[in-house]
Amino acid sequence: MNRLQNTDRVLLADAVTGAVRTVLVERDSAWLDIVDDVQWLGGNARFLWVSERDGWRHVYLVSRDGKTVQLLTPAPST
């Protein structure tokens, strides 16, 4: 989380090499809630992420490489 609290990054680090890479970036023009309870699933291949990126709080399933972000809690249709 940056000082303005409007950018949050998920970083993965290799303990052996020290290499660090960004997996996911969340941005908002106002501010973001801190997400500090990432739940890893599928042998650490994916993780759950809580976000308000569409204006509503939802849970997403994100691949370890960050290339796949799947909405798990869609809003009910009206």
C-alpha cells in the first residue's frame, strides 16, 4: 500500500534468489481498503482477493502469475 492508500500491490518473492515480482495491482482515485489476509488455494497456485474494483465488494480468484482474475461473488441480477 502506498502512502496515499490508493494503490495496493501483491508481491511474490523468491526466498532463495531474493527476486521480487508484482502479481496484482489495485488502484482507486480516492483510497483502498488494506487487504492483508490472502488465502492461497490449489497448492498455492491461486489466491483469494477481496476488492471493490467495480464499486462493490467482491471476492476474486487470482492465479499465482496474476494473469487470470475470476469474479467469484457476482452481484445478483435484478
